[in-house]
Amino acid sequence: MGVLVPWRSRVRTGWGVLSFLSGRPGVLRGLGPSREVAPLQRVHYRTMAQRPAMVQLDRTQFDLIVSVFALAVPPAWGSALRHVLAHHVVRIRGLRGIFQDSHGDHTSDGNATAGNSVVLLLRYLASSIDDQHLFGNLSRAGDGSREKVARLLASTVEDERGTLKLPSSASRHDKVLLPEARRYLLALDGDHLRVEDIHLGYELWNADQVLKRILPCDATVPTSFESVGHIVHLNLRDEHEPYKAVIGQVLLDKVKGSRTVVNKVDSTGGPFRTFQMEVLAGEPNLRASVRENGCTFQFDYSKVYWNSRLETEHRRIVESLSPTDILADGFAGVGPFAIPAAKRGNRVYANDLNPDSILHLVENASRNRVDPPELLTTSTGCARQFFRSLIESETPFTVAVMNFPAGSPEFLDVFRYAYRSKATPLPTVS
């Protein structure tokens, strides 16, 4: 027979165990230093969804307590059962699904004695919450029923003809205990389960979940953004204007590596394909550093054109070049085509109308050790004049790149009839 564990309420977080004392602050203990925290209220999703929209971020409003079923087992079985019941254990980023409980009293055969126990937090809810956005792998499969959850656990091993195997990473000790742990699960019933309260603090919510609760119910949640180094770039709508500061703060909190959040305030355009932007949150530092295709590019994002979504296209073009290809890039920007190609040993001619782009391109070529430097020749001016000058001087190039999606077809006329009396071959235009 298994272990009968009494019901106890305990709050688990990513750092430790928060003891609940009525009307008194709890002390959070765990990996980090102890700290005082205010007692939490039992808050459900439905209540939070009905709250008014926020114009200032209040992280305390995202403290949520969810009750789940848990299984306390003797410490010797903890590791083996963690492998066997992996599908049933809570998986939420930043939250421990298994912990040591000094109040548990068990021996390896299930008899009571002084000692510790290992508690596995199960994914099955013991309390009702709103249907929207369940965290991690939390599930209603148990319908709040201890007996149903016990049957789900037992079903993992109840097929006598099946072979229950541990992963290769499991220790020899776990494999020895496997038959005994299996018998324990087969004898499991609802009385062996207890209820644990999980504290889902703001740090466990993703950006989408937070934004859905701070914006009005009829507002569109901004889910698309571009990361340019430490900068998060948004294109917010007019409906987001009252909430743009809080949206920026949420993304600053939730997007890994971000230090600045900006919003585009007009469309991309003008001769340099740049746009006006406003800083919504974080430091007003718009000098970005981006690692792409084996190269590091640094530039002032407010002064040059850059599109992180084109990384795959940059790689495709560069990798399609043969060792003998010569590249002419009429809209070179800060060098996402030119510098990787030159590093591969291809001869490159790079041009851009924006002087700031060429300045950054030259700096990036040096930063990425383009060697010899003579492989890369730069110029500043109109792309049409750039290609025409190469053709008229009979400077050979085999691949022409025009990274100007909206306007590049207008420049194709420069190649029309240009090679009728030339000895140089007609290039491939990308």
C-alpha cells in the first residue's frame, strides 16, 4: 500500500516555499536570500480579465494562486518517479515541479517515520480558473477529482504487458527502484494525493498574457515586433496610444536581452528608408549591435535601414555565390550582403545613398576583419548611377543585388541594352 499524506497548503515559487500565515507576511526562502513578501490573495483569471485597462503597470495585479494536486513520495523514489511521471508533472518556466518537504514522514515501504518526503506538483487543477491562457501544461483533465487524477497516474504503468523504461540519463539507483515505484503507482488512490497552491507571479507570465489583461477587451493585442540587438521595435496602432508606455514596459520586462523599446511614429520612407521613432521604455540608446550570418553589425538604428526579418534572405544570397562571383550591391545599407560575401573571399562593390550607412559599413568591415580590405569597395550615391558607372567602365560583376523591395524594379532599366557593345557578361540580378 502507498503512503497516505495529509492535506497541507503550501505555496511554491521559482525560488522556494512561501509559508502562509493568516494576516502575517510570509518569508520566501530558497536559492536566493530570504525576503519579506505581502500575503497573497487567491486571484482567479476571471477576476483579472474583468479589471479595467492599465495605463501604468502594476505587477502586483498579476499575482495568481492556482491549486493543483500533488503527490508526496519517499525521497528514495523521487528521482525515479519524476522520470516515470514526467508527463504529469507541472512544466512552467521558472517554476519547480518537484521539491523537498521536511514535513513528510515516510519510509521506502510507505510506513510512517520521521524524515523528509519529495513532493511532485502535478499538472491537474484542483480549483476552477478561467478557460483562457492556462499556464504551461496545466490541465483540467482531473476535473478537480482526486480519484480521477490517481487513475491518470496509475494508467502510466498499469499495462502489465508493457515495458516501463527510464531515459538513458536516469541513474542506476533509479533503475533499481523502478519496479518498487511501479507497484506504488498501481496501488495509488485519491487519498494519496494532496492539494498544493502554486504562486504564479508576474515573472511567470509571458508578454501576450500580460498584455491581454492590461488592454481593453476590444483592443488588439500587439503580438508582432522586431528585435534589433537590444532594441524592440513596435508598430502600434492609434488604439494603443493611451497604453503605449505600459506596453513598452511589459516588452522591456519580457523580451530577453531588451534594454530599449521604440515605436514607429511614421511610415518607412524618404531617400534613406528610415523612420521617426519614439522611445517607450528603457534607455534612450539606439546604437544597436546585431549578430547575423557570422558577422557583427553595429549601427545607429535611427539613422540607417535595417530589417532583422531579412536574415534568411541575406544568408541565401551570400551562400549562393560561387568563389569566382563578383557582387555589386546597389542598396548596401550597413553591409548585410557585402560584408559576409567579402569575408568568404568574393570581390564586392557596395553602394548606398545614405552616407551614414556607408560609414557604418566601412566600420563593420573593419570590425569583422574583411581581409584583404581591397576585396570591398564602397561608394555613396544613387544606385542607378552606381550600376551604370560599373557597366560603362567595364568593371566586371556577376551578381547584382538590389535590396529595395518597393522600388528595385524601377532600377532594372539600367541593364537594358547596356551590354550590347560590352565584352563583360550580363550579371544575375537579385
